[in-house]
Amino acid sequence: MMEFNESDTIVVSGKDLNRIIIMIRALMDLRPDLNEKLLDFYCYLNELKPTEKSLDEIIYEIGMTCPSWSDDLEELN
């Protein structure tokens, strides 16, 4: 089984996220003794918002540039 660190980014589609939320909610209904342990994670998943930005916009916001944005690209050829 693959192990992840806290700094690892995991991408989950909105459809899969909804399935995970439904499964956790069903588990909480079936096993009320697990509610206390699962509630924080369940609330966290419900607060997630989808990212509607393109990769170029995200790169620009963090101050990076892509080689394709460079005016000097033609000079390299």
C-alpha cells in the first residue's frame, strides 16, 4: 500500500468526493459509536471547494512563469 505524507497533494474528482462523503455519512449512521472519530473529517470534506482556476492561473498567482510565456522563446529556436 502506498504511504502519503502531510505535504502530498491528492487530487479527487468532485464526483468521487461526493461518494466519499456519502459513504462516511452512511458509516456514521450505521455505527454511531464512530461519529466522534469521523465527524471532523466529515466536516472537512464538506468544506472543500473545487478549484475552478486553470493551471496557468495558479502558476501565475504563486509567482512562477512557464517557458511558453517567455518572449525569449523565439530566440531559443
